[in-house]
Amino acid sequence: MNFLDLDELSEEDRLLREEVHRFAAEVIRPASIELDRMPATERIKPDSPFFKVMKEMKKLGFHKIMLPPDKGGIKMTPLQRYIVLEEIAWGSVGFATALGVDIIPFSCATLFGGKEVYEELVVPWLERDDWYGCWGVTEPQHGSDYLIFLREEKELVEKMGAGNVIAEKDGGKWVIRGQKSGWVSSAPIATHCGLHAQVKGGRTLADGLFAIVPLDLEGVEKGKPVEMLGMRDNPQGELFFNDVRIPEHYVIVAPGPFYAIFCDQLLCLTSCGMGAFAVGLARACFELALDYAKQRVQGGASLVKHKNIKLKLYEMFEKIETARYYVRKVMEYTCRRILELRTNDASPRHARAAQIYAKKIAFEVANNALQIFGAYGLSKDFIIEKFFRDSRAMLIEDGTVEVLSLDASDDVIENYNKDYYDVSFLKKFYEVV
């Protein structure tokens, strides 16, 4: 941790960074390497290193960083939240993602749900170390296109077809049927799912709701964990809902105009998180390459003496520093709008850009870092091989960079010249009286 911090951190910020970095170096990264080399079915067993690390993160309170202090959260500035996320991802972007999806269902319940669901679900999650959340978005027929309904014209969204998971009101309960795909992060180990479902009779994905579904309910089934190219330290798998019944108060965001706004703003927060993860991963790759280039002698001199290596290292440094600064500023803005002011009008184009830019940077830096390692970089004996695979997976995780870019471009076209982010256009998907 020898980079110069242009934000001139306070003493509290520096201590936080040092402590989280120590944890990432001593606990997270060794476990992530072990998990990466294990079969998927072994990674989800009770004695897996995955659970040991997750319990330690809960003990340190990392899962509480997005909640208000008066609701059991930890009082933190947006910069401090960023610091935690970058350092954890420096250790493992898989564990960073696992932490992120663990937070989503319960933080949404805290911010948008009622007192009853807070007492029943959020309080136990805050107090226990064996409750884990996942985020049920992606489906067999709907991947990144799940984002398209936020800004595309209704006619185009209707052509995408109905969702694979359908929710139907039945008295005081909601009945859920359908399948989420194998790319749901943490699904194989999760106890609760923050679920997006289309309402029965709805014409598009925009006619949906967001609910928390305990995964021990009758009718819930989990598929086998998937063998992934990257981010193998965060298990992924399918979820099946066979007439699963949940009480009405478990529906956190009901069908109606606010659902699209909620999805849009939630993606603003996750985009900031993914941006921080990408910077952490990029920094990890750069530091490995820099240390290796100083030690490796080739052509009669250490690699850092060769001009082409010097240029690569500088370019990597430049990209990481610009990505870090941008993501931090966007996270500060987004957290203020959504978590503090509760105005739900954060700018999607800026949040999406934070994720898109940082993920591209992470892959470029990982690619150059592996090139510096040469043939050794292709060997599983060096962690740069894992980091390269993780960086490639990130270009798809949480939405492909292409679809995220299309979503951001529509926001640029519609809202660039406005002084504030106007969410009124989202109502065009509903017949609002």
C-alpha cells in the first residue's frame, strides 16, 4: 500500500485502509486462491474457506456499511465505503462481489421496506453470521438485457418477451414461479434472495416487483454451482421457484411507477461498487507486475530497465489513478443522493461510466500485467493468471459493458443538458393516472 492518495486521507481514513488491507492480504487473498483451485461443489461445503472468510467479514461489520447508523449500520463517509470495497477487491474481487450481493436484499429492505420486514429479516441478518444474501436478476432468457427496460421504448421492451420469474398475488400472499439462471452470484450458499420478478399479466420486465425470498421456503430449489472461468471464489448457480409463497410485506418495492426508478437507482449503487472492485483488482495486478519486473532479469537487466516495460508500467499506473479518482467522486455523489438525502435521483450516466470505465481499465491492466510476466503469467503458480481470468469475467458481471454503455448513452441523450436527473421518463412504461 504505497500509492499516494490524492484525497489526503484523514487519520481515521488511513487507519481504516490499513486495517482492511491487512485483512485482505492475510485472510481474503489466501482463501481466494484456495477456492479458485477447488471444484465448485467443494467450494460450497460447510467447511469451505468461503464461509470462514464471510463470517470474519461479518464480524468486522463490512456487511453493515451501506445501512444508516440508526438502522444498525456503521457511520461511514462515501470515501470510507469506497476504501473498504477497493481493499477487499484487492484481495479478491470474488469475495468483494459476495459481500456486495449479501448487502443488497437487506439494505433495500431497510431503505424501502416497512418496520415488519426490518424486524423479521434485517435485524437477524445484522446479528447473525450465517445469513447471506444474493441478488436474483439474471434469467435463462434475460441477462444484461434486463437493464434495457429502464430507458428503451416500450415497444422494443415488449419484443424482449416476458420474464422467466412471475409473481402472482393470492390473498395476503405472493406466489412466485420460475427460474433464475446459473449466473446468480452467491446463490448456491445464500439464505435469502433479493428477487426481481415480473407480475403475472404484465407486458414487460418493467411490470415487476422486488421482494426478499427466504431460500428455505417450500418450493425453492437450488441448482448445482457452476464452474466459471473467473471469480470462482464466489459461487454462482441457478434458483428455481415452484409456487413459493411469501407474505405481502416481503415485497419491498411493489408494482408501479417506482419499481423502474428503484431498479435504476439500485444499479447506480451497484455500479459504484463494481467500479471500486475493478480498481482494486487493477491495482492488485499492477503491484504484482511492478514487483515482478523489478526482480526478473532478462536480456542482462531487470525488466524495469527495458523501455517497453517502463511504458507499460506507467500506462497501468495512469489508468488506475484516473479510474480511482472518478469512481470515488461518483460514489460520493451517488451515496449522498440515495443513502443520505434519499432523493433517488442519482445520475445513471455517471454511475454507469464509473463501472464501465473501471472494468475496462481492470482488464487492460490485467492483460498488460500478464504480458509482463510472460510465460510465467500463464502458469497457475502465479496469481496473476487468476486475476486475468477475474478481470475478463468482470466485463460481463453486473451487466456487460456493451449493454451498460447503451443504457448510459440513452441517459446522455435524454438528460445531458439538464441540471438534475429527471426520472419522470421512466413513468412512460406505466399508465399513471
